[in-house]
Amino acid sequence: MRLNADIKIIGKQVVLVPYEKCHVNKYHKWMENDELRRQTASERLSLEEEYEMQRSWREDDDKCTFIILSQSLLDQYKDEISSMIGDVNIFLHDGVGELEIMIAESEWRGHGIAKECVALMIRYAYDHIHINKFQVKISEDNAVSIAMFQKLGFEQTAYSKVFKEYTFDLHPSKLLDIISDVHLNIHPYQLLTNKISQENRNTKEMNSSETNYSTK
């Protein structure tokens, strides 16, 4: 979605940034994991297809995607790729925002990060996309995700035997609770990379090229 292409959202534990080309390679490595694909109901894509998907998500008006960065890792490494731990999305259809959240790096699960990201996404969508109905579809055996969304105020409204997943909708009375508890800290987005690391990589590449040239 073009709407979020130039902003970042700073939370307590996370920074949400637009899904850029530089993020695709690491994202693709995540999605090589069979369990992650199963939990997110995702198909296995080639790297080229993943780049196409990134372009599509950036341009389509019915999708809003953020890459989740760990604030503590970002403070440590000053580099987005090293700080990537997951993604959070919202897909728009018939006035409803369908949420998706993935904490791909397992060591960052169980710290309240997913809950924080979902709350930030709901507040952002409410304020800037102007929707007030939210939904999530969760695999029947994903007890952790089900419990988290129920704590946020989502209630089960449907079950698909075909896909073996539950549909949960956010109860209207709980929306205001989330909105009132979340403060959006939005800043202009500029890709953050570790310049020293990049310079070292460039130097290694130059040295390698010189070595190859001298041995010809």
C-alpha cells in the first residue's frame, strides 16, 4: 500500500517499517520453513516470486504490510536486516481489515511483541485507513495465537473444516479499548543500514575482484 510507503511506526519493543526490496531475501529464507508456511497458510515461492509479491504488496490498495524490527536489535546493530523478526499485515475486503501477524524469529516469541504489533496495526488502520471492523483467521492448532487474539477482544465467529481454521472478529466494544491504549508514534521512514558493515562488504568485494584480476 502506498499509504504506508514513507512512514515508520515506533512502539515500545518494535519499529514497524514498510516492506522494501532489501527485506525480501531474509523474508524468503523465513518462508522456506515448512511450519511457518503452514501456520500462515502461505505457499512456497521462489525468490523471484517473492520479489514480485513485495512489489504487489507495496502497490495494491487493499494490502498494508509492515516489517517488524526489534527495537533492541536496531539499537545494537543500527541495521534493519539484522533487526528483522517478523511482519504484520492487514488485507482489506468489504470494509473489513483482516489481520496477519508472524513472529518468524522464534526467540522473540512470548514477549508480548505480537500483541503490541497487532494493537499498533489496528490503531493505524482505524486512524489512517478509516476502518473499524477487524478479523483474523487462525489455524485450529495455533493455541498461542488464538489466546492472544482472544485477550485483545476477538471472538470466534466461524470455523472452516476445509482449511481447519477459525475466524475471529474484534468485538466493537473492545475496539475503543485498544484505540485508547495505543499511542501512534509515526515518523518519516528512511532505510537504516549499518554503513560500516556495508563498507566492509564493499571492500571485500573490491579486494576479491582485484585478486581475481591479478591471477588471470
